[in-house]
Amino acid sequence: MTATPDRHSVSGFPTTPGDELVFENDRVRVWAMNLEAGGMFDFHEHQHDHLILWPNAGRAEAQEHGQDDWPISQHAERGFVFFKTVGRGGPLPPHRIRNLEDHPVTHYIIELIGEESPSEGRKSETNGRGTTTRPHTVAASGTDD
């Protein structure tokens, strides 16, 4: 599955958080975001709670719509996971991301589309395999590393 459906929100921003639709059923949608060295994925909105998985290390920065600078940074180690709730309050603010590496990087976005978000508000959790300037908590991994 490689075609990227044309999906846009009421605000006009794309709701496609990647450039390659890898898998979709009635419960989850999996996207790949493939970024060339120094490449950027333009503004988009997240409509669903989702998990972001970096299978390999990479560095990126992000910018929300209306910002002049790129204040959000992320340094992912191999296996970095970032879970974000959108909550019932509507989509996350539109944002874009760019690759800070001198080589291509790919990460995956797994959207939970099967039901409305059970979360009242927005929260973010990581597995601690990397850093991000976005507010978040580090979830227990369940392993004895």
C-alpha cells in the first residue's frame, strides 16, 4: 500500500501524517514518514491518538503553524516511541517536521482510528529512548534493561 489518500481537515491542513500509507483497517492506520537528508514534511494535523516509532536513530525539529522558529527538537535513539493523545478537544495544532541528519530517516505513525479518544486532554509519553523538547512523561518499559 503506497498511495497517499487525499485527506484534509476542516481547517484545510492535510490529515495525512506521512507520505506512505503502509497499512489500514477499521482500528489502526500506519503511515511511514520518509525524510531525505535535510528534508521536510510540510504542515499537517493529527486527528487521532497515535504512536510514533523511530526504528533507527535520527534527529528532527518541528514547527507549529504560525511560529517563526523551529522550537521543537527530537533526538531519537533506535526504537524511540512517542505516544500522543489528541483527546476529545479536536486535532493537534498543525505542524511540520524536518530531518537534521545528513542521510534519509524514516519513522512510523500508528493512528488509533477505531474509536473516539477516551482522553479528556492531551498528553504525551515516551519510552525514554531519546529526548524531545515537547512536554511528556517517560512510561515504564516493562523490561529490566
